[in-house]
Amino acid sequence: MNDFIAARSQMALSLGFHIIYSCIGMVMPVFMAVSHYKYLKTKDEVYKNITQAWSKGVAIFFATGAVSGTMLSFELGLLWPGFMKHAGPIFGMPFSLEGVAFFIEAIALGFFLYGWKRFNKWFHWATGVLVGVSGIISGILVVAANAWMNSPSGFDYVNGQYLNVDPIKAMFNDAWFAEALHMTIAAFSATGFAVAGVHALMIYKRQNITFHTKAFKIAIAFAAVAAILQPLSGDISAKDAAKRQPAKLAAMEALFKTQTYTPLVIGGIPDTAAKKVNYGIEVPGLLSFLVHDNFKQEVKGLDVIPKNEQPPVAITHYAFQLMVATGMAMMGIAILYFIALWKKRSWLFKKWFLKLFIIATPFGFIAVEAGWTVTEVGRQPWIMQGIMRTADAVTPMPGIQYSFYLFSFVYFTLSLAVIFLLSRQIKMVPELYDK
């Protein structure tokens, strides 16, 4: 492993680890606030117990997310000094504001965790809402910074110099809305299905059924709506990629040749040497329609992209297909859930129905990880699209592979700690939250 690959691997590991905790940090406080509101309105102690149980989970994920997020901040400077030298002053604003949102979230979470019977009940509830709002804003700000890497703006690039810097324009770049919308909905879908899956498992095991049923209903309500909306936000993101990053779209679809009436390829194994996709299912004209709302319009392929500016096709294509497959599976389950609510309420108590949600527990996070792979690998070889190559931004210091091994060990240890703590929380439900 050379230093360049080690630096990229370390960044990929860090982002892949942190994104899970970011999604949960954005969404779980919202679930917590909804449950708390139901308790205040109905005086049902079960909702209070759910709120307190979820708040402990929020605290665990907040602490872990703070560690992984801090490590990421250091990695940007240590691994990519060439990038931060120029990019820092331009897109530093969303990171600074994210820090403010993080501290507000931390303070509000402290108030909420220790505010039971100490604050006015509605003020206490408001602190929980603030945790959720701050978490969502924090996530959107970080995504805005990533969107800037895909659509650099807010400066003039003249003879290698970065002039006329406008941090506001950089933060609200042309790609930020599409990415922020897609990521926020993905966070609700992924976290909702994960939480619903855990509670479905407990219902399936016939443990604390009332507690887990009420918790399940809150989580799946958000998850199901998000899963149905996600393809719409994905369509917006894909159209944006086609406009600003045609090489990324071509790699996503393994489109080697520019053509009209462009087919959409489902599955398949890209053969970059022969410039074709084996075993894929082609739907004629559908990619042209998805990109241009016109079945006949041309879509750019990799043949019009210089070879040294093409992203890795296989990884990008497989990740995109995996994201779409898991997303469609969640959408299908969400539709079944609404059918059950509307017409087939008996399904809600069937074992096969609960098994669907148990199986789907990891689907959302698989889709999130695959989506970030598409975003980052599909932008290569650029760290700033069209301006700075990733290889030109990496640190010249040797021995990065040892840093990668160390960080891998840290993340592995944190993962074990989180699994242990969450497992203990679930096992403690009968003793602490649902006596």
C-alpha cells in the first residue's frame, strides 16, 4: 500500500464510519422529540419510557460521532494539506457553522438528559427538539462542504491562484441543495428502518410488546415516508450529476459510448477493456428520459471524457446499483406497510410481515455507504472537480499506511463499544423502561 492509497483508504474508512453516526445523530433526536410530545399530550408512561430509552442511545451515538468527527477534521489537514491550503479559506464557513451547530446540540442534549423533573415540561421538550434541529442543520452544512468539492464556486481560478473568494457563494454552491435533500431523506430512511427493525425483532420475540410496538410505529412512519420520497430526491441528484459531472454519471451507469435513445442498464458487469457491460438488463431510452425528460436525447458517455479524467467504472457502477437496489427494496416494504395500515391491518401482527423489517434493518445504511462511494469514487481523479486532482492534494509525508492501520484499530474498537452499549440498552428495557 503506497501513501496515496493509504491516505484515500483512511479517509474512506473515516467517512464510512462517521456517516452512520451522523445519520443517527440527525434523526434519532427527532424520533425522541415525537415520543416525548406524545407523552406530554397523552400522559402515557410508555412514551416517556421510549423517550428515555432513545435518549440514552442518542447520547451513545453523539459521543461516538464526536470522536469520529474530530478525527475527520484532523485528517483533512494531515492527509490533504495541498487541498486545505487553497480550499480552507473558501469552504471553511460551513465547517465553522457546523461547529456552532454541534456545540448547540451538545448543550441542548445535556439539558434534555438531565432536565427531567427540573425544567418546565415544555421547555424540556423544546431542548430535545433543539437537539434534532441542530443535528439536521449540522449534517446539511457538512454536505454543503462536500457539494462544493463536486461543484466548486465562490472564487475565481486564474493562473493557479484562487481570487475573489466569496464564502457565502461557496457554501450555497449549485450542488448543495440536491445533495443536502438526498442525504437528509437518506438519513431518515436509514435510521428509521434500522430502529424499526430492532423493535420489530423484539416484537417478533414477544418481548415487551406494547413498548416496542409504539416505538416501531414512530420509527417506521418516518422511514416509510422517506423511503418513498427518496427516489424523487435521487432523480434530482442524478440530473445534477449529469449536468455538472458527466463522467460520474457515465461511470454510475457504465455508459461507455455517447448515444441517443440511451438505455438504462440494470445490474451487469462492466468490461472496461471491451467497453461494454456483460449480463446487464437494458431498458431502451430510459436513461435519456431520466436525465433529460426525453427518450431520444443524447447522454454523454465515457468516450468523450479524457482517459486520465475517468473515474473507476466498476466500483462506481456496483455501488450505484447496490444503492438503487436497497433503496427500491425499502420503498417496496414502505408501500406494503401503508397497504397494511389502510387495508390489511392483520398483516401488522403476522410473523412474515415483521421479518421484512428485521431483514431490512441494515438496508438503509448499506444504501448510504454505497451512495457515498458513488459520490467520492465517482468524482475521481478530482478532489475539487475540474480544478485540483486528488494526487496533487495528498501529504508528502511518508508512513501514511501506519496511520491507516492505527485509525482502523480505533474505529474497530469504537464499533465494538457501541455494539456492546446498545445491546446492553436493549436488554435493559424490561428492567429500566418497561417494568
